[in-house]
Amino acid sequence: MDDSFKKTPLYDEHVDLGAKIVDYYSYKMPLQYESIISEHKSVRNDAGLFDISHMGEIVIDGKGATEFVQKVITNDVSNLPDYKAVYSAVCDEEGGTIDDIIVYKYNPEKYMFVVNCATTKRDLKWLNKHKTEDTNINNVSDQLSLLAVQGPKSAEIMELVFGEKCTTLSRFQFTELTENEMKPTISRTGYTGEDGFEVFVDNSHCLELWNTLLKKGKEMGLKPAGLGARDTLRLEAGYILFGNEIDDFTTPLEAGIGWTVKFDKPDFIGKDALLRSVKSGSKRKLIAFKMVDKGIPRTDNDIVYRDNVVGKVASGTFSPTLEIGIGTGYVLTHIAEHKSKISIKIRDTDFPAKIVNTTSITK
């Protein structure tokens, strides 16, 4: 096997569970165990357990930590309480999106960025480029494992394993359980559109945690879930993915995450370019759509309006919840705002689709 790919501490476990392993950027990761649809439905109805240890973690600390974080992200952490997390874009000087991340604030002198695995090295390089003397930047990605328990029964399962302390967390709040031997950091976050938790532990505790969660959660229907279900779940919830809906040539405003850009805070990288974009108006906009009846859209399928190709599908899949094809893509702003009738070209045939709100694809 190609040794250039990394494996999470659970790789052998995934293989033993019969997972279909795929290359995902620099990692060997489980795509599915039983099937994407059954794992998707487990998360929607009960709970699913994901190994997301491929994600990157970068710790930023020191006296200048808050000032530095404020400069490199579009969101605002100045009034964020300790042990609270926030979603943000990281932009370049032209307003292009370097990454979308979750920022965890321990205190004004310590933060952690959870970044996409595809961009970890680049993010690190970017942060170090703008580093100040009173700030330390440490990539701890190879030391930490990250598991996600997602679904309506996730709180009950987490309480069985860790007690009440984690289930009293509000959305995007997190805690460190120092009295527990694993010393996990637990946050009420996720990427599925369901209630859920993400648990950071040292690599040495990852296998034990995985097995404990599966054992305690078995009666409540907890099942392992792979990247396939993670993708269908996030798409149903209208969540964007770096490399699909956003990249260096896309601004947060175009991608529908303009709410993460806080123009009223002092200067941040990309602010001037994004302000110009607001004044001139975005020429294109991200839409979500669902097929009217047949056809399953896939990335790079053409989006057609009045017999003209007006864009490409960014993400497309079969929605297990709706039992129909759904997707996202960029089109001219006036087409998006008027929710015009579009079609998706699949194998040289145009299939009609309906533009829907990105936050409510399944509603």
C-alpha cells in the first residue's frame, strides 16, 4: 500500500469492521461500513459515530493571541466567552477563502483552530506568515484524534460515557474533562445538521474511546458512519465543503456565509476587498437545489438556464431523507435571487431542478 498516505489510529479498526477504505486527500479513510444510506439514516434517527481524526488542529497562544486571531479570521472573537467556539472564514487579501474553520476560545491567550485536512499545511504556512512576536502557533494535528457522535440520541450516549457535564453544554460550547483519565475536550458541534458532540483526545486514547462509545451506545442504535454519510448529511443541512463550495477564488459573501464576516471589527485580512465586493454586489451566488423528479446530480455537472450553461454543480448527491437528488452550485446572482427554473445536465440530458434555500434543502 502507498506509504505516503496517513492513517488515523483507528485505521485497523475500520478495516476489521469491513469499511470500504478510500484515499481522502492525504489520508486513508472509511467511506462506508454497511451503506451510506443506512449510516445516514442512523444519524438522522438515532446516532452515528465518525472518525474525523483527519481534521487539522492548530493551537494559537500567547499574549497577542486575541489580536492575532482577530486579524486572520473574518468573524469576531473579542466578546466571545471562554470555552465557546465560533465558525469563521479565513481570507486572503483579495477576499478569497483560504479555509473555513471552527475557532475554539479557551481564554484570551489561548485558541484552537480546527481546519480542513486538505488545507492544514497551507493554513499553517499562512498563519506563520502573519505571526507576531507575542504569539505561538503549534500544529497539534498529529497528536490529537477527533471523534464525532451525531444524532438525536447523541446527548444520552455522551451522558452514559462522560456524565452530565458534557450534556449541559449549549451549541458551540466546549469543556475540558480534566478529572477523566482520557482528559478529553468535548464540544457540542458537528457537521450533520443534527444535535451532536465532537471529542478531542490524545491519540493513545482514541481506540479506547471509540470502543467505549460503540459499546455504551449500542442499545440506542449508535453505529459507525463513514465519509459518505458525512457528505450526504452535511449537504442536506446546507453546509459547505472546502474544495467544493469554497476555495481561493470564492468569497464568503458569494458562498452564503457572509454572516461570518464582521465588518464592524477593526482591520482583518481581506476586509477592504470584501467591502468593495459588498458595494459592487456579487456577480454570482451559491444556490441549493433539489431535482423535480429523476436524476442524481454530481460535481461538475452543468447547470442550465434557458438552454444556456450558467454554472457547474459544486456538490451533488442522492438525499436519503428526500429520496431525490440534491445539490449546490454557483449561478448568476439574478438567477439565484429569482429562484429561476433551472436544469441539471446529467449524461447529456437536462433534468429539471428547483432552487431552494441553502439552509433548508430538506424542508
